[in-house]
Amino acid sequence: MSKRRTVWRFLAIFVVLVVVLAAGWTGLWYVVAGRLADHVLAWEQQRRAEGWTITHGAPSRTGWPMAAGITLPDVAISGGAQYLAGGLSWQARALTLALDVRHPNDLYLGVAGRQSLSVAGGRAIPFQAAKMAGELALLPGDRPGMLRLYAKDLIAALTSADGKPEALSVGRLDAAVRADGAAPATADALAVAARMSDVSLPPHLPSGVGRSVRSLSFDAALSGPVPQAGAKPDPTAAAEAWRGAGGSLAVRAVHLADGPLGLDAEGQFRLDADLRPEGRVALRVKGVADTIHGLTASHVLTRAEAQAVTAMLALMMRPPHPDVLQAPLGLRRGVVSLGSIPLIRLPSL
């Protein structure tokens, strides 16, 4: 009898412990979820004070037991004209934000359903992905750190020049963004790196050959002072301050693989005395002949244009790599040049 009582006593204690732990974990979950909801509300209020418009449906809590999160249905965010003429506008069917209860310094973001994006007052482009998620590292004081994004089977609906619907699809997209508005002039105020693979282009966009790009990646960083939130700065004054502080755009790496075309580039740009961009990019392009042939066959280039381009590039390609172009692509005083050969003059702003 005593052994049976001991067993039952042990089971009772075990059940009580489980209940207590479950209650404690649930309480912790509600605390973290409440903290997240408070931060989202504070963020929305700050952005609205800066002139942004933010709307969404009633939030619902999600993620129990390991993640404490909220889902915002029918999200719409627009604004940012102080940073970009015309601003931007983004809409999504649902946005989920969640914190791991065990590691509350990593904010998870998940987007579901159809979305649309409009930049600089342009036409809204609808798009959707089989999966789209992100992770934002939270620094001390809940300041945002590195943002990592991931998308799979992304497809966007575009419109050709004659009004016909077309599609642009990306098999996989990986991106990382880091912003620091308080960074000194010698450090990165904004750094972006991204890689896309299995890109299917719409018919009206020129391509080396075919409509499929195997991979496209880039790594770029903007240094110098950036416009602060709040008051709308004068664009000319902001550009002069950025130039005077040594601001620059560093193109650290660009890689494109499109059929026989392979392109690698790196360089840097600044503003000149007239606030026009100037700089130089070192290019290495292989598969030049096959690419020109493909552009001619797809009627992007006429035969005469192809012959002229081939003759010009032949002056820059030397053995032992007769089909590899290595030359600087420069931008100075509004003129784009390849090596010492001027190509086009950009229109004045």
C-alpha cells in the first residue's frame, strides 16, 4: 500500500510541476507577445508622426508555444516622400511578426497572400511568393540591426509598353539589408546585398539569350549622412551635404550569369561639383560574341548595330581571351563611356 501511495504522490507532484511550468511558460508567452504588440504600436505612431500612412485590420496573436507573435491582416503602408520623390506604397494580405520566446532578440517576419508595391509614384506592381519571410536582429534598446529576407517562387505581374500583361518570376531571392542613420561618413549608412536565381524575364526586356537568367547578385553600400526622419529636407541641400561629407556609393560586387553571358563588376560613384553622379566601374564580360548573336537573333539589335558593336568591342579584347571584355565603364559630366569610347549622354535632371 505504501508503495502505491508513493507512486501516486510522485505522479501528483509531477502533474503539479507540469501545470506550474505550463502556466509559467504561458505567462512568459503573453509577456513577450505583449511586448511585441507594444513595440509595433510605438513604431506605427513614430512613422505616422513622420508623415507615413499605416493601416491594417485587428491584430491576432499567434505562434504559441515557442514563438510569441501577432498577425496583421490587410496591411497598407505608404509615405517616404521626404526620402524619395513620389514616396512608396506597399500592401499585403497578411503580415506576421513573431519573437522566439527563448531568443527574444530576433524578430521573425512572414508575409502571406498577394502583395503590391509602388515606387516613386509609379504604377503598383502586384506580386506573390510561395514563401516570403525575414529575420531582423534587434540591437540593445530594440534598435534594428541586420534584416535578412528570403523569398521562394516569386512572381510579379508587369505590363509591356503596349499594355499587355507579362510576368517576371524569381525562383529564389536572398537579401540582407543593414541601415545605420547615425553612421559616420566613413562607414556604411546603408548596405544591401542580394542574390536571385532562376529568373524568368518577360518578353519585352532584353536578354543575352533566351528569357532565363541563371543568377544575378550584387553587394553595394552607401556611405555618408542620410536624411533624418521628420522634417522634409531640401534635396539640393541634402545632396550638397552628402557630397561635402565624402558620401559615396560603393558597388562592391555585381555578378550576372545569363546564358553565355557572364558579367562581373565593381566600382564607386560620387557627386561632382554640379551634383551629377560620376564614377567608374571595372567590367569583366565573357561570352560577348554569343551574346551579341543572341541579341541580334531576338531583334534587340539590328544587324548593322551588331556589326558596329562588334567592331568597337574588338578594339578592347585582346588574346589570349578574344571573347572576354575587360574595360572600365565610366560616368563623368553626364557621359557614359566604355574605356575611352563615349557611348551615351544622360539627360539632365
